[in-house]
Amino acid sequence: MPAKNGTARGGRSGADGGTRLVIVESPAKAKTIAGYLGRGYVVESSIGHIRDLPGSAAEVPARYKGESWAKLGVNVEHGFEPLYVVNADKRTQVAKLKKLLEEADELFLATDEDREGEAIAWHLQEVLKPKVPVHRMTFNEITKDAIRQAAANPRELNLRLVDAQETRRILDRLYGYEVSPVLWKKVMPKLSAGRVQSVATRLVVERERERIAFVSAHYWDIQAEFDTGKGVDPHLFKAGLVAVDGKRVAQGRDFTSEGTLKTRDVLHLDEENARGLAGRLAGRPFEVKSVESKPYTRKPYPPFRTTTLQQEASRKLGFSAKYTMSVAQKLYENGFITYMRTDSITLSETAIGAARRQAATLFGGEYVPDRPRVYTSKVKNAQEAHEAVRPAGESFRTPGETRLSGDQFRLYELIWKRTIASQMKDAAGQSVSIRVTGASTANEVAEFGATGKTITFHGFLKAYVEGADDPSTDRDDQERRLPTLTQGDPLSATAMDAEGHSTRPPARYTEASLVKELEDREIGRPSTYASIIGTILDRGYVFKKGTALVPSFLAFAVVNLLEQHFGNLVDYDFTAHMEDGLDEIARGEAERVRWLTRFYFGDGEQGNEGLKDLVGDIGDIDAKGISSFPIKGTDIMIRVGRYGPYLDRDGARVNIPEDIAPDELTAEKAEELFAQPSGDRELGPDPATGNMIVAKSGRFGPYVTEIVPEPPAPAPAAEGEKKKRTKKAAEAPKPRTSSLFKSMSLDTITLEDALKLLSLPRTLGELDGEPVTAQNGRFGPYIKKGTDSRSLGSEDDLFTVTLEQAKELFAQPKARGRGRAAAAAPLRELGDDPASGKPVVVKEGRFGPYVTDGETNASLRKGDEVESITIQRAAELLAERREKVAAGGGKKKTTTTKKTTTPRKRSSAKSSS
């Protein structure tokens, strides 16, 4: 029985009388692995990373605070030596591991087999300082055989992998900590830059620029329906006009992004010409000009690697990359699939055998090729793990046999189908192309074309069909059957319709297509893409409209600055080349310190400027210029200010609504925004004071206020008399101001409503010798007595609550959290959370809608809508919230614990085995 807090004991001693301590990253893995290892093993988790570079200046130890490099946490003057601190929330766990180690005879470091796992193992060894033999235990699936084999065949730590991972961490720290402050000074506080996140943001921004610059072209063609007259189905088929008098008819691919034709060798039909030609062709005889048939084959898709799994889960299941990895992590830890962070598409001989046997059992021997299929990775420097993502074990469980449910079942089924299909035969069939000709009443020779596909043997398509990013793309298993025809066969036209078309701008990236683009450009490591996309969403650089990733105007400003002043840092080829350098370090072909020196300090011999000099020369950066973007054909500028984007025309400003995508802000839309009333409405004078009451729209929402007359100017001092000091302007009477209730709007609020709002806070009387007031606050309506307060059910209660009712409320215990008001019915029910197993609902809160499983609450983000949010997205928000709470050491803030600090030393790692 596993102990609590992630410790799982398989017994006190083994056959040789010793005790082996096995350390993994997660409690879930510890529990599963302990059951497989049996007696003589104690399995404990580190609960992720136990130490890292300092996260803030407060975490830098006092003895280093005076150092010039302290804020970086990396001694750039001394071989880029990193300063590591034990995370405050891991001190207790580290102490526990040390105590367990005192009772152990051997230490097995069983963290994940990728570079990050290797680095975690090294950090554990450095912090725990074991005096017993140390072994590195690796496996790519959590099954009994795999775990026992890994324990019987350990290896030594791979210091090359550790070196490469450390270099990556140091590089990312230098990039983020040196470049981010430039963004704070020139764009907006609290922004961040990153080696891969900034390039990913640039990709999304560049796509939006293409959409903004895109000029749509309009063209027409003719769609006809022909009848063979043979009475054998199919006897009707559709064909499109492809040529007139031997000249090809222009299609969308013939136009540039500026809306002009790429060549003059095509016929561009407009509406008038297309309709006229269709009329002249109606009722005319046609015949088959040619029939071309070719064999069709389609090979199976290779098994999943990390990125293709993320892409397919996005297309087929609607999962984000981050959510896919979260579900996959649970499947891996519970022994259902192999390790999910991998560049490899190869399968072990055991897995190939299992897939072939299951394909033969389920579909028949005729669907399995005579020889196994062997796949080779095309990903450059693929090395994260040694096998594709597949079902775990020597024989695969069908989805029904797993007893999984919900999204874990769906993802397992996807992986299982793909793995089985990868060892099945090709799909086969025939592709057919038919050309039809006929002459119009004006003797114009029109040629129509139709293509078809028939599948004679489905092969692997029986098990799995890959999705597509473009929903208009035909699926691989989709057939288009055409009649059996021969050259010269007569045809009659049953329909001849002119159709108009417009070229479309390039599609925005989705998570799936952005992952593919990053991988194709060899930018970053595939295992980090999910967290990178999560980061640019969290930072507000990108938001979602449906599945599309839309850049914010803030992202435009950030990318503008980086492109103009740090071009290399967001250059696609340069970033990919940096990844090559990190791979060279991992292979022992490059030296870490020399490589980092060249990046940070530059290479004087080749004239390459280093990061330090780049960030030290920012005086010429025009902060206003990099955050300003003209709208073509107007005198209007889009500007990104400290409080958000706005339009500026000769000093006149108007805020840009949050939900407008950059490509939607056309000249017409900008004029429309300027034409809208400012929102200021004079409601009338206050009968009591005579001051004009005005309703306004402000940065924090609509409000009402009074126009207070300017105080009279002081009389001028007589000549030779000292000027008397006057009260500061700030001491002049302040106008009363009050925000509108949620139920009110600027268009309909009346003077009576405004005067009621301005009467707040309302004094109800006295209780216990203290005044009781009803007032509206940041957290909603409430009553107050001294330092005590109670929430009210609605804003309208502010005007009706009595002193007696207030007395009753104060007599009740004070409720805490979001539940302090009467529980409102949920806005939507989404289903069960895969992590907690509890039902998730959407509720309305003081700060807007949020999702909750009853224990964890998470606010909806920009782009999330109550009507369309899915259980997958809700689970992702809840998981992120739990991570933040865990990172903070729990829900309540506590006094920061001093961290254990360790300058990096390589000697201890070299001496262990």
C-alpha cells in the first residue's frame, strides 16, 4: 500500500538485504512504479523540479546581491555559472528525500528520459549529495516488464544531456531577463520576451499582417451538371469550366495577394461574361473529350510523435496542445501509453508485433502486409525519446478493455488507432479525370473538367483517417464516384450555372497549424510547444476566436520593437541555428561556455554584436513610433498605450473594443468608431445644488458625475504686497462620482437614477454606537459597520436595505469566497473535469464569468465565451489555476521561506556513478 505524499514502499529489504530509493517526478508515477518493483524498493517523488535559477531579486541570497550579475542569476563573468536555489515549496520534500536516502543503500534516479528529466536527475544528485551508489534508471513506458527491466539495467547520468539542458535554461534566462526590461520601458510594464515565444508571436503577427494587406480578387466560372443518358447510376455528374477556346479560365490560385492576376495567359471572367456564356451553352450538346484513369495508393500515416499527436488531437478532439499533453501525461503515468514527449516515430519490434497481431485480429490477415513497416524520423536532431507515442505493453489493450472514460478514453483511442493503422496495408483505388467539350451558340468551345476517386481496398483507412486543418479538404477515405465513360460519349447538360468567387486571405494559425509551422522551421523543441502557446495566450499577445489564434495590438507593438532593434533574436533562421548549437552541445561537438560567450558578448572577429551590447543601446528606440500603426488610406493611427489600444486622429482619441481583431479594423470600421457618440450625456441639474449631472464612459466602465463650478480665482496682490498662498487645486470641492449598476446603460439612465447613485454611500443608522452604511465596492454591494461588512444580494438592495435587515445580516457568520452571496444557478454545465472527476459549470462572478468544479475556480480569458467554451478548455483553465496555487504553496499567502542556494558545480556530477 503506497504511503501518503507520494512515498510508495515495496518492502524494507530485497533479496540482498539492501534498500533502494527510487525517485521519480510525480506522486502518480511513484504509486504505479512501487507496485511493479516490489520488496526492497522505496519509491518517492520529487514533485517536479526541486531547484532553479532565482525567480526574483528577493530570492537572490544576500551574499550575491551586490554582484553585477545577481539579477540574472547567472555569473556571466565567470563561465556563465548559474546560481541555483531550492524552491521554497520544495524544501519540505527535499528534507524528506534526504531522510529516506539516509536509510537507503542505493539511489535510483528515475526521472523522465528526455533532457529535462536528465537535468532533474542531476539536480537531485547535487542537492541530496548521496554517499551511496547512484544509478540512472530510464524507461519509456510504465509497465511491470519495462520498470523491472529498467531497474535491472541502469546507466550513468548523461552529462552531455545535462549540459545541453542547462545551456538552454541559461540561454532562455539571458534572453528573457535582458530583453523583457526593454519592453517594459518602451511598450508596457510586465511584458515578457522569450527565445521561442517571441518568434511564435512574430509568426502569428506576420500572418495577421498578410491578412491586413490582402486585397480580395473576384472571379466567376460555370458549374455544369451532365447526364450520360445511360440510366445506370451514377448517371449524373458535376463538372467545372476549365477553358474557353483553349484558354484556361482563371481560378483563385491565379491571383496575387494584391488582387491582381499573376499571368495574362488566363481568361478572367466577370459576372456579365460568365452569365452570358452560361446562357449561350444552355441546351447545347456535349461530348466526352477524354477519360484518364490512374491507380491510386495511399500509405499509412506514421505513429504519433509529440507534435503530430497535438495536431490531431486539436483537429479531431478539439483539444489545445497544453490540454493534450496534460491528458497524455495521465495516460503515461497510469501505464496506458509510452512517454509522450518524443521526436521519434519508430516502434520497437515488440510494439510492431503487437500492432500487426491486433490489426489481423480486428480486420483480417489480408489487411496486414507481409513485412513490418519501419518508420524513420524526418525531424532534425530527433533525440528526446527512443520510440513513438503508442499504447503501452507487449500486447495492446483495445480502448474498451482499458476501462478509461471521457477525454482519457478519446485520446487513448486516437493513439491506439493510429498505431494499429501504421502497420496495415496501403489503401488502393483508381483516380479518374474526365474532360467534356461543347460549343456555344456563338461557336465558343467550352471545356469542363471533373475528377473522381474510388477506393477498391481501404487498407489502413479501415482503422484510421487523418484530419485536416482546412475543413474544405477531402478526407483520405472520401470517394467521388463518376460514371463509366469513354471518349466520344454524348452528354446533355441538365444545369449550367454561373458562380462568383472571391479569393480569401491566408487562414490564421490554429494551435495545430502553429505547432506544425514551428516544427517545419525547426524552431525550439517540440516538447515545449504546448507551454509556448500557453505562454503567448496568457501574456495577452494572442487570443482565440474559435480555434484561430489572433494577435493583439500589443503583440504588434512588441514584434515591431523586436524586429526593428533585435532583428536576429526573432529571425527564424537564427533561432533555428541556435537550436542546432544546443544539439551540438548535447552531442559533445560544441563547448557550452564558448557558445554562450558568443551569444551574450558577441564575436568581435566576425563583427557579430552580442546580446549585452544590443540591450545596452536602446536610447534611439522611439517608444511612440514602435507602438503606432497607420490605417491605410486614412489619417488615423492605431496606438498601443499603457491602458490598451486606441485610435488617434490629430489628438482626438477613441478606444478600440477588445474583441476587434487587427484585420477587422479597416478604414471604414475606424471611421465608424470615431462617429460613435462619446458617451457623455447631460442628464440635467441636481435640484439640490444646481450642478449639472453627466453620464460618461470611462476606462473602468460607465459612470455618472457632477460638474462642479471652478472656484473663483484669487484677487491679484497689490503692488509690493506678498502674494498670499492659496489652497491647492486638489483641495477644491471634488465632484461626486458613481459607477453605473450592471443593469444600467448610458443610453437609458435618467437623472433620477443618477441622483440615487450619487447618494451612495447611504447611511442606515447606528448599531452598537457605530454608523451603518450601504455602499458599492470593488467586490459588489455591501453594508459596513466599523471594520465589519456583509455582502448584499444585489445592487438594488443598496436603496432598500433597512437598519433592521442590516442588524440581521451582521448577526450571521461572515461568508468567505465567491459563495458569500446567494448561490446563483450556473450559466452552463460542461461535464466532468478529467483531473478531479467533478462536474464543471460556468458561473457569473464579480469579475465576470468563471468555471469551477466546486473546489477550484478559474476566470474565463479573453476570447473565451460562455456560450462556446468546451469542457476541454475549462479543464485547461482549472489545471492552470491549480498549478498557480501549488506554485504559491497553497491558497493562502505565507511568509517567504529563505531558499537553500547552490552555485553550480560540475565536479560532483562527474564523480558519481
